[in-house]
Amino acid sequence: MGVFGRVLGIIVLVFVLFQFIPYGKEKTNPKTDKTLKIKAPKNVMKLFKRSCYDCHSNETKWPWWSYVAPFSWSISDDVRGGRKALNFSIWNSYTPKKQEKLKKEIYRTVAGPMPLPQYIWLHQDAKLSKDEIKSIRDWASDGKGFIRTDVR
């Protein structure tokens, strides 16, 4: 066995050992009262479900690679962070003030950092067109097309 074989063996062994690390194993979709779910026009809901729900709802679709470390660690972190920042499954539990704040965030991030590039890489259908971004932004701004944000 040459150096290449040994290195490959070590890499495989480390990868196998990663599978025994419990971090990122909690792949759950908590049950939620349906009355708390977000209500938006059908076209916007379709976009949210296609591009946002896996990280920002309790309806995550967990693909097979989400059970394989070290990928599972990153995916679990993304979903946990996404749900903490915004969870469409509990939208109606947010105060009107928080909903407005979240709408401003949606308006701002939908044209840039969201969905995450690594998510789009694995879910090409999640990529939003300019028209789809405009639809979400129109919804988020209540049709005004622009949300004034407070500048300090």
C-alpha cells in the first residue's frame, strides 16, 4: 500500500468516524398550529415554499445528504438559524411590529443573500427570477414597491 492508499484510507476512516458524532442529527419538523401559518397570495406562497420553506418553516424537506456528516452539521445549523430568524409556520404568532420588521428583512434579503448560494447549488429550482423577486418584494412592501427603513 503506497502513500496515496494510506492517505485515502485515513480520509475514509475520518469520514466514517464523523458519522458517529451526534451533532446535527435532530432532523425534526415540529408540529404547528395551522392557524399560525403565514397567509399570502398564492403566487407568493408558491415562491416561499419553493425557495424559503426548507430553512424558514417547520416543513423542511430533509434530503439524504442531510443525514451524512459533515454536511448534516451545516444543514442543521442553517435550518436552526433560519427558523430562529423567520419561521413561516408560526408567522401569526409574531406581533404586528415583528411581522413588519420581518417583511422589511424579506424585502431586503430576497434580492441578495437569500436563498443561500449553497442551497441554490443543490436546489436549482429555488433560484428566484427578477419577476419572482419583484412579486415577493411587492408583497413585503404591501404593494408600495419600497420600504423606508430607519437610518440611525
